[in-house]
Amino acid sequence: MAVTTATPVRRRRLRDRIPVVHQLRQSVGLQRGMLVAGLIMLGVFILVTIFAPLLAPYGFAQRADAQGPFGTQQPPSPEHPFGTTVGGYDVLSRVIWGTQTALLVVVVAVILSIFIGVALGLYSGYFGGWLDRLLVVVFDAIYAFPSLLLAIVLSIVISGGQSSLWGGVLAAAGSIVVVFIPQYFRVIRAETVRIKAEPFVESAKVLGASNSRIVFKHVFRNATRTLPLIITLNSAEAILTLAALGFLGFGIEPTAAAEWGYDLFKAQSDVTSGIWWTALYPGLAIVFAVLGIMLVGESLNDLADPRLRGRRRVAQSSGEVAETSVVPGGTLTAGPGGLAGLEDGETFDEHGIEVKQ
């Protein structure tokens, strides 16, 4: 009697289980190019934010040095590579310091949105009842409010008309939180409703597990797998909302922090006068940061959808299929030629399986 041995299943290495590395290995062609480009742009944005005190030649509110005032609307020069603004600030320094303000708004908005939206979604989806119906109606009604108008109102209420650093950050982050909580709520609630009907949840209930243990150990872990996709897209929207507030005059004052939208607001009159550098570089900074985040988000969205994934190489696919195929007499192994090597000159054995002569 022949003894058959089961082929051990290879476990993924630790580096392959890291989200970014796994997505890079999974992507092919244009998808990989978009993901790599987005990661590089996002990495540059974060590095500039971290090392802003070292990279910026001047402070964000500095208008003079040992040689005297910088001057207003000065063209690019060796002392000021990006020129100076109408207020006498160095454009390069304002662009670099502005990365810290943008990242601060993104972090505050996303953390608050996730914390509130996920908590409400888990409770509403698992327990249901009148509170579930009330939350669904309330969050549906929030979509009727324009996000920018809500941001302007919150900016006035929170900061009291004084556009300080934390006033502007909390105003922009608060408007984003109110608008984006329904998105997290809907996603988590829908996943919770689906997961709580799964057999493993029913088994946990039969074994006597408490509701809190089921929610946090079983439901939460499975319901939050799509959050990275939403986070990347919402992060880009946070930067745009902050810039829009500054451009409309409800942003952060230049003496409190550097903010790209405010610099664009002050550069409106410069454009008609042929002074292009005061608006060009803050605008490019906004495009660079938002585009990097959007490329990463869109790539992750495509890779998460099986219908949009690129196909594996034929040789790699055939090798994986051969290792996991069970046939009478052993494992069917694809040779170096892949599927083509099996298709050329094949025949059938007594079991009706195609083999190469």
C-alpha cells in the first residue's frame, strides 16, 4: 500500500506580510508604477515634514536676517531660491514649513474620524435597535451639508475669528471629521452586520463568549480591513480642505504657522502683475502632496478588488498550480517551459491525465 505524504503549505515570510511590501509584490505593470510613484512622493512629503527645521533656510514668519529685511516680492535668487512673498516672507521656507501644518491636519482629522466612526459602526451594526436606525438617519442627513461651508462655519466658531495655529488646524480637522465619520460608520456597520452572521461568531456565542469579546476579538479584526483605502483618500481631502480655508481667508495667519492656502490667497494680486513665484510653488506643493496620497489610495483600491488586479506571469502561475495540484501517482510538475512545456507533445495515461512523453 502506497503511503502518500502531504506537501507542507509554505507560509508567507514576515516581509511579505507587511502591507506595503505585499501590495508591491502583488502589483504588476501600470499598477506597480502608480504605487511606487505614490509611495516615493508620499515618502518625500513625510521626510520634508520631519526635517523641516533642517531644510528650511529661514523661519516661516522670518522677514529679515543679519543683512536686513528680505524685501517684498523679490524674484528667485541665490539667497531666496523661490523668491519672497508680498509680506516679505521667504517662499521656500514657507513651502517647507507648510508640510508640518498639512500633516498635522491629516493626523488629527483621520484619527478622530476613525475613532468615532469605527466605534459607532461597531455598536450600531452589532447591537442594532433604535439607536442604529437613529444613527443611520443622522449620518445620511450630514451629507446634505456642503463640506466647505461646514468648514467655514466651524472655523469661525472654533477659532473665534482669530486664525491661530490650533484654531485653523482644529477648524479644518473638525469639518473633515464631521463629514468623514459617516463614511467610516457606513463601511464598518455594513461589515459588522455581515460578519456577525458568520458561523465563527455564532460558535463564539454558543461557547459563552461575551459581546465585548466577540466585537473586539472577532468582528473588529475582520471589519477594519478596508480602512487603509479610505484613510488614504480622506487624507488627500484633508489637505485640500485646509488649503481651501486658507485661500478663502479663513486659514492660519502667517505669524502662527505656514499654510499653503493662505500663501495662495495673498498671491492672487501677484499673478496679474507677472509675479509668478509667489503662487507657483505653494500650488505645486499642494498638488505634490495630494497626488502622492491619491496614487497610493487608488493603487490600493485597485489591488483590493479582484476584478481590477493584473494577472500573474504565466510561468509563476503554472508553477504555483503544479505545486498545489493533487493527481494520482504524485504531483504534476510544470517544467521550465511552464504550461507550454506541458502542452507540446502531451498524451493521456490510464487515469485520463495529460502528461508529457
